[in-house]
Amino acid sequence: MARREFVAFIAAVMAVNALGVDLMLPALADIGHELSIVAANHRQWIITAYLLGFGAGQLVYGPLADRYGRKVILVVTLAGFVAASIFAASSATFAALLGARLLQGLMSASTRVLAVAIVRDGQSGRQMARTLSLAQMIFFLVPILAPSLGQLLLGIGPWRFIFYALAGFAAAVLAWALLRLTETLPAARRIPLSLASLREGYRLTLTNRFSFGYAVAASLTFGGIIAFVSSAQQIFVDEFHAGARFTLLFALCAFAMGCASFANSRLVERLGTRLISQAAVFGLIALSLVHLAVIGAGLESLWTYIPFQALSMTCIGLCGSNFGAMAMEPVGHIAGTASSIQGFITSIGAVVVGSLIGQSYNGTTFPLAIGYLGIGLAVLAIVYVVERGKLFRPHRVAA
């Protein structure tokens, strides 16, 4: 593929997962009503079950992709995602829907692992961060458009149409991969499946302080996104009574992340991953402190919440692709396995963090604001240890 098509393809692969999370947000209330979900916070499990499968599945696909190549694994799992989406559309009970969502997550887990591995097969360091940022810039259009598209689908049919739409999009990406994607892992670089190779891959990934440390840091910032996505419908609709503007307000916050990724793609090769991401962490901490002061003073409203949330998402957006690139830099020779392990750490850690914050929702924005402060402080501590106290300094790690 030419560079532009390659970036667009990686973004589309990543978008399968983003749509799997965001497309049904406007339908959560309808799903809860039809499937008799009594407690409002329990509706968040429709998101959480998917993310649990997404996190767990990543442990499998990396070693398989290192053994059999990237394309075949991507094709098989996209087909599985199509089937799981149809299963979700036909679910008659809440338990069946959660099972289908778990299966969707297990299938879409390959998209995260393989997107990173495919890029890493040909790029590293700042160049890789730039490509991922460009892909994420397109990818972040999905959260902007997904709730509006979901609302449109609800306008022409029941919530089950949303899952048929997911199946259709995944089928289109599957066709694109079959027709245009060439294998990026040559046969000479493939690693046979064995306990010894898996053990060595785990050892290299988990004992390297950059690989492990930045994967954990990424899990915390991703947890902030999950916390917002899980509780957004309740915050905008129940707390601020802005249900009619939910899709627009959600899009504003997601648009901030897209802008952050665009800015990162333009600046990262000049300023470096460390300067940008570490400055963003300090920005998240400062924003959270001011936001808590506003809440404590009783001044919180929809029009104070929106800018704080959008700016917080900007800071998180400046961390994500940079943390991912720095985590992959020393383990590029085992990109599939490393991406798999790092993806598991990032996703499962994010689900835990995001669920703790989301399930703490009490009718106010305080749990989200205090959660962001905790995330910022924890990430700063991790980065300080990983970089051995030398912040804002460029550092190259040989693969």
C-alpha cells in the first residue's frame, strides 16, 4: 500500500474496536429497558464485558501472528467479529448479550495487536509514533461520529440494527485486508510456537523497564478513556439533563483527542515522544486539581465540565501513541508477542481502572475528576521510575 492508504487501513482496523465500544452508547437505555436491566450502572457491563474480552484475547494473537504472519490472523478474527456481532443482534437476554459482547471483544483484540505489529514491522521510534498518531487521528473520528451514527440507526430501527452495522463495517475491513494487505512479516523472521519461545518473549517484554513500564502507564491513561465512555451517558443525560445534545457533547470531547493526535503527528519527530507525553501528564494533573476545586466550590455545570473533560482528553491523547511507541521500541524483534503482552496489560489494567471510576458514579462528576488526578499522579510516578528521574530528555533504546 502507498503511505496514505496504509495509514487509512491501520485506522480502519483500529476503528473496528472503537465502533465496538462507542456505536451503542445512545442505545444503552433502550437495551436496558428491553432486557430488564434494573440498575443504571449495570448497563456499563455492556461496555465492560467487551473490553474484558478485548484485553484477554490479546495474549493469544501476538504469538500466533509471530508464527503464522499478520494477515491470516487478521482475516480469521475479523470474520469472527462479524459472526459475534450477528449473535449480539439476536440476543434475547442480558446474559446472552454479555456473552456476545465478550466474544466480540475476543475477536477484536487482534486489531490492536496486529495494527501495532504491522506498523512496527517496518517502522520504529518517532516514525512509528507519527504513523500511529496519524492513524489515531482518523481513528478518533470514530468516537465523534459513532454516537450520532448510533442515534441515526436507532431512528430507523431497534438497537439490534447497531450490531448489524458493526458486522457490516468489519466485513468491509475484512474485504480490504484480503484484497490489499500484503504480509509484513517475512517467513524468515517468523518464530516457531514453543514454550521456550513464548517464555523468552514474555521474559524480554516483562523485564525491560521501558516495555513494561510504559505499557502500565498506557493502561492507566486508557482507563481514563474507559471511565469517561462508561459514564458519559449518565453524566450528560442524568446529571446535566442534556440528552438531546448527548451525541454532540460526546463528540466535542472525542474531537479533542483527535486534535491531540494530529498535533502529535506533526510535532513528535521534532520534539520527541518523551517531551510531549511527559508534559501532557503534568497537564492532566494540573487540570484535575483545578477541576476538583471548581466542583468543591459548587460551581460545576455542563459548561464547566465540557472544557475540563475536553482538555483532559487532549492530555490523554498526547500520551497514548507515544507510550505505545516507547513500549515497543526495545522489543521490535518480537513485535507480535510483545504487542500481545503489552496490549493485555494495557487493556485489562484499563478495564480495572475505568470500571472502578465508572462504577463509582454517584450523580456528580467528582469520581471522574478525582480518578483523573489519581491517574495523572500514578503515571508520573511510573514514568519517573522508568526514566530514572531524567524527565523531558530524548532517549533511544536499541531493538
